[in-house]
Amino acid sequence: MEPFEYAIKKDVRNNPIVREIDQARQRDLWNSVGIAGFLVLVLLFSAWQHFELLRHGYEIEQMERERAAQEELMRQLRLEVETLKSPTRIEMLATERLHLVAPGQDEAIVIERVLPADPPAKSVVALRR
């Protein structure tokens, strides 16, 4: 025989416990999440601005270095152009490479540039009545 206490079937209800949602606590939670999200967005925006400022600073430095290099190249090219335009160099090339001879005093003809005359002054026109 079984003991008496095991023979009685106990009716145990395992109904889930439903907790009520505390509206004030839920509202405080969402307020805290909103404030934290806003602060994170402000922090991210601030960091983005800072890194963009740094990136632009590096770009400016790079452009300044490029500008200095271009100015140096421009100076070198100007010096080379002036050297190539030198009359003594042109005369040397003409006499040595092209076998030209310098003209004598009686063979040279100097052509003077004629400057254009000044335009006439504006005239005054009388009105007819």
C-alpha cells in the first residue's frame, strides 16, 4: 500500500504571473534612453567635426607644400626662359650653328617703330532745337 499522502492528487495551477507595467518607471526609462541617445549623438557630431578639422588641416599643409614646389618650378622655368632669350646666346647660336655673320655698320638698317598718334579729343555736339 501506498502512503496516504501520495495518493491524493494535488491540483497545482501553473498560471503565469502577469506583472503590471509601471507607467511612471517606463516613462523614466524612455526619458533616460532619449537623453543618453541625444548625448551620444552630440558626442559623435563633436568628434566628427574634430576629425574633419584635422583632415582639412592636413590637406591645407599638403596643398601648401605643393604650392611651394610649384613656385620653385615656376622660378626655375622663368630663369630658363630668360636664359634662352638672352641676346648673347641667340647671337652665339646664330653664328656657330647657322653660320650667320654679324652685319657691318654700313650693312645694318635700323627700323624705328612709329608710335600711333593720340586719338583726337572728344568733340562736343550741339543740340538742335
